[in-house]
Amino acid sequence: MKSIFNWSGGKDSALCLHRVLQEGKYKIDTLLTTLSGTNNRVTMHGVRQELLQRQAESIGLPLTQVFLPEGIGMETYDKLMQEALTPFIQEQVTHAIYGDINLEDLRRYREEQLKKAGLEAVFPLWGLPTQQVVHDFIAAGFKAVVVCVNGRIVDSSFVGRELDNAFLNDLPAGVDPCGENGEFHTFVYDGPIFQNPVKFTIGEKVYKTYGTPAQNEDNCHTESSKPVFDTGFWFCDLLTS
């Protein structure tokens, strides 16, 4: 069945894609990713467009990029996504695959929007224990670096680290091992779906706050400066090499 794979570049996407490719039930026409139209980075992960493209090249699948304007509302988001999906629907794509695990509201939203477009949503990892998912990811031979952490929950020392057993053991109590509550996000650079590792170097750590006029994307600080707010996200910039 012809399908679109919704690709974030992170661990859940990578493990999900690996299993889908192994199963062979779905033919992946493209990886689909949303990026900020302001800075050309993967939304929420903060990964540069160039590294996303290198992932797709190493995986050997086409990449479709949807650029989202700053401060986008849900109505505009839905419209842009519909426009991105239309060419694939015209080519008889019937399914859209996601690496979601257990966020019920998000799944329901995806299913409703895709139904309007005539597509069926597929969730191969759905309902699996998150501890099992992350350990399966590591056991499969994937390599990932943590590129974003929620500063209210995890301190800046966790960003830029390898996602491995040591990282999981160091997480504070109550943090989901897959970061399903938004605690952290990752960039996968090697593993069984890659022909070659994606090369990068670790850049600057930056703190960004969101949510109010005083807490927006422009309110950012380097690691050496003290954040104005105790909420927000630490990002580790990955540079192409």
C-alpha cells in the first residue's frame, strides 16, 4: 500500500520506519517533515534542514518538506498540510504512517484530519511501553543525540548527550524514557535504516522560551548566560561537517 511516512528525524520515527520497512506491507513514497519557515529547522527539534536532508539521503527515501510560518494557527496548519498531501493523494497514496506511541488526543486529531483527505492513519508503535520502545531503539543499533530538552524538567547537561543507557539512567524520576511528555527530543544519525552515518559536530547550547509575548523564540540565551525565565527549552545546535 502506498504511504507517506511522517518523519521527525528522531528516535520514535526511526524505530517506526525500521519496522515498517522490515514488514514490507507499506510502500513509502516519501518522508514528510514540517520545518519552521523562519529558520529552516525541524519544528520543536531545532535540527537544521541540511541535516534532515542528509538523513533522507542516507535512508534512500525522498523528502517532502512543509515550511510553517511563525505563529501559525491550526486552521492555517491544516490548510498547508492538506496542500502538501494533495499531490500524493492524486498518486493513489492511501496511508499516512506515524511513530506516535500513546498521545490519544494527537492520534484522534491526526485520524480526523486524514479522514477528511481520504487517507488512513497508521501507528505501528501504538500502545507499546515507552521503556520498551527506547530500549528496542538502542538494541537495534541506532545512534542518536539529544537536541532539545524541556528546561523545567531536565537541565542543560542532558542536551547534546548520546541517547544511551547512561542517559536513561540519569533522567530524573518521573521523566518518560521516550520523552513522550515533551521532556526531550533527539536526532538520529546512524542505525540499520542508514546507508552511512550522518556526520555532524556539536555546536552551541541555546535556551529559548515560548508562550507569551515576553517568552518567544527571539528570547534566547547562550549556555553561559542566565535565562530570564525558568521555563523553556534548551537546544543543542548540530552543525554540518
